Amino acid sequence: MDNLIEYLYKKKNKIIDYVIQVLIVIASITIATFLFLLFTIILVNAKLINVFLGGMLGLLSVVFCVYYGYKFFLKFNIEYEYIYFAGEIDFDRIYSKTIRDRLVSVKCSKFEKFGEFNDDIKNQLKDEEFNKLFNFSSNTDKTQYYAVFKHPDFKKTIIIFEPPVEMLNDMKKYIRNNRFNSYNNE
């Protein structure tokens, strides 16, 4: 019987993520204020547009800036989901629990290399060229694993992820033993 395993976790934000979010809020407020003043005061006083049109354009510009600033702000609330079934893993990114992106799907039998992602492996892989890197790590202390494979669209691809033990145990059935570099079934 094939196992269906779903694993969902929230990516822990780094300090730079919080700094960018603050800058997004400041930029949204600044741009909205500038556009509001431009349309309601400067252009109206210069008699380039009438008061009603200036007020409407000013209000629309504020709504536009606040809306898109908010949407961009939410892009930093990221969750990753692994859906594993019968030796195939789908990796999804979810923004603010509303927008889902399917990033990549791969069969475990296609892995050329697989194992625990530690410093030795990082040094071994640093000289290799990859067309695509997917880092699905949560920025926590969980054990990370990597998989190298050839994807039809992305070509040579590496994925860094944090599968649960149950998923690792089932993946072992589909990955040839010589492809496990440092898999440890604890």
C-alpha cells in the first residue's frame, strides 16, 4: 500500500525579511502621500485638473499603493508543503495561506544524489553547476536533506528540504541504495 504524506510548515523569517517588510510599509505610505498631494494640491492649484478629478485621482492612488503594498507585504508569510505519494514528491509554496504555487514535482527514482545536507556535502556540491536550486528549508535547526536530479524544464536541479522521518522511510523504497550519501534511519 502506498503512503500519502502531507507535510506543511511555516518558514521562519530572518531579520532581513522583517527589515524589508518595514521598508515596504514606509515606501507604500510615502508613495501614497506623494501621489495624494500631487493630485489633490499641486495639480489642482496649478489649474491642470479640476478639484473633483484631483480628489478622485488622489484617493485612487492611495488605495492602489495601500493594496499593492499589502499584497507585497504578505509575500513574506511563506509556508511550504510537501505532498508525497508513491515515490513522488510535489513541493508547493503558500503565501499567507491563500496563494499556492506548485514549484516542482519529482519522482524519487530520478534522484542522482540524495542524503543529509551537511557541511561535507556543501563542500562537495559547491563546484557543481546547477540550473535551478530550490531551498525549502524552514531556517530552523531541523535536519536538512538534499536531492540532485535532472528535471525536464529546469535541467540539473538541487532541492534542499526537511522531510519527516515517515517520508524518508518510504522514500528509501524508491531510491537506489548507492544514491544515499548520508541517509541515517534513526
